[in-house]
Amino acid sequence: MRIFKSGLCVIAMGGFLVGVNFANAEPENIAVCAACHGHDGSGAGFDYVPIIAGTPAAHLEEAIFAYQDGARKCVGVPVMCEAIAPLTENEVVEMATYYAAMPRISSEEEFDRKLAAVGKLIHDDLCAQCHVLPTDDNVGDALGIPLNGQRAAYLRLALGAYLTGDRETLVPIMADKLQELDQGKIEALVHYYASWDPE
Ligand code: HEC
Ligand code: HEC
């Protein structure tokens, strides 16, 4: 367990509580990101801001590089792309590592049980090969970014962006799978992802 608190990293190890002063526990410019994503990666209070807490660092890095090179456009909130444009590769890695270390949370939004059950079938059929649960042991090695617990408005925005071409899918197979979705299936998926309980 790691708790980051203004540069002080407390690591609990087998009953011992060790306080270590981590010079760089918080990346220097994290305030820029925290304005929207929060220091905890929850993005609480902002519909279109994805939860990035506990998302494996490699996935966060890949996403940031995709915004930087234009494979992902910031459709809803252009300031996001402006904020990450000047980051060096090292800063990207630092920030991704910082948010990846946060405990994964769920947006805890309301969902319809029946729709969620339909959504699970669609997910298992089309998406599960790459998108695993945030708590899965292999989440870091999975091709896709974990979707369960993600904010509904962000999922709708992201899926819409892939379908209109504002985002390139980095793996062609996902583009094929997305072609099989219609608005009804997207809604069912969004309800399924909202039904995830991290406990
Ligand atoms: C003005 C608000 C804002 C700021 C500032 C901001 N972001 Fe974002 N971030 C967003 C929004 C909104 C999205 C979704 C954008 C989209 O795809 O249209 C996003 C998406 C992301 C994603 C993709 C997550 C995923 O699951 O694919 C990452 C990673 C990220 N931001 C990291 C950062 C970092 C690091 C910083 C600071 C350098 C930062 N953001 C600054 C609002 C912001
Ligand atoms: C062959 C693997 C694969 C399959 C199958 C797949 N995806 Fe993905 N998905 C990815 C990868 C890789 C990314 C991250 C890179 C990108 O943006 O293309 C991603 C990203 C996403 C994102 C953006 C997540 C975020 O946090 O920004 C969404 C939403 C998504 N996928 C939904 C789906 C849905 C829904 C399905 C099923 C209909 C699906 N994917 C099937 C590999 C896959």
C-alpha cells in the first residue's frame, strides 16, 4: 500500500510503517493535470474527464502520446490537448506512473440492471479479449484500457469519437468490433461498465 501525501510516501510493509521522503512523489507540474483529473485521478465533478486512477501506466502513456501525435483529438475539452502538448517523454512517464499508483475507483453512477446484463454479453463477445477488469492480474498486459467503473459520459464521448474518426483505434481489430455497435448496444455497454463495484 502506498499513500502519497505532499511528497511524503508512507509504505506499509508487513506491519511496519516506514516514512520515506520521496523528492519526486508528485511530479512537478501535476497541478496542471490535477485541475481536471484531481490529485487522486478521479476527475470528480467533471463529466467528460476520465477516471485515470489505477489505470496501468503503460496505457496512460499510450493515450497521452496518442493525443500528442493527433491520433486522439480532444473533442469535448480542447484544453486537455493544450495541457499535454508541451510534456516531454519523461514527464509523460512520470505523470502516468503517478496516477497509475492511485487506487482504482468506480464512478458509482446509477445503472439499469437489465441493460447492464445485456451489456455484459456484448462486452464478453466483442471487447473482453482486450479489455479486462481493473482488478484483473493481467490488466497491465491486456491490450485495452480497463473500462469497468469508467465515467459514463466519457465512455459515450470516447466511443463516439472512434466512430466519427476523431480518434484512431490503435489496433485495427477494435475498429472492426466497434462497427458492430449501434446506439442501443453502446448504451447497454455503458450501463454494464457502470455496474462495476471495486469492492
Ligand atoms: C481542462 C481539463 C484537463 C486538463 C488540464 C488535463 N486533462 Fe487529461 N483529460 C481531460 C479530458 C476531458 C479527457 C478526455 C479527452 C478526450 O478524449 O476527448 C482527458 C484524457 C486524459 C487521458 C486519457 C485517459 C484514458 O483513459 O484514455 C490521460 C492519460 C490524461 N488525460 C492525462 C492528463 C495529464 C497527464 C494532464 C496534465 C499534463 C492532463 N490530462 C490535463 C481533461 C483534462
Ligand atoms: C483487439 C483488442 C481490442 C478490442 C477487441 C477492443 N478494444 Fe477497445 N481499446 C483497445 C486498445 C489497444 C485501446 C487503447 C488505444 C486506443 O485508443 O485505440 C482501446 C481503447 C478503448 C477505449 C478508450 C478507453 C479510454 O480510457 O480512453 C474504449 C472506450 C474502448 N476501447 C471500447 C471498446 C469496446 C466497447 C470494445 C468492444 C465493442 C472494444 N473496445 C474492443 C483494444 C481493443
